[in-house]
Amino acid sequence: MLFRDYITKRNIYWKYVSYETNSEYISGIKHLQDQGWKILGIVCDGKRGILNSFGSIRVQLVSFIR
């Protein structure tokens, strides 16, 4: 999993996982917050239940148009 800062275009956290799960996303966001990052929004692939997993942080799902 990769977390990237939109403003600086830097990768700020990454973790090798067998599967991308909501709990891994939540854990990654908590790790960044514990490091002092202020999360303004999240853009991610659609996963069931992900929209409501981060409290007041805005979440946008990536959509692909073919």
C-alpha cells in the first residue's frame, strides 16, 4: 500500500501487504496522524465500507471511464 502527499508529490508511507483491506487503510491513516500529518482528504480505490471508515475526513473514490 502506498500513501502519497498530493502537495509535495512525495510518498510518505508504504507497507507491503498481502491484501489491501479497510483495516490496513485505517491503520495507515492512523500511523500518519500519529506522525503529525494532518489528513485533509483521501482518494482511493473503491472498497466496500471505505467511505465511512475515516470519520470526518473526506474520501473520494477513483472512477475509471473506458
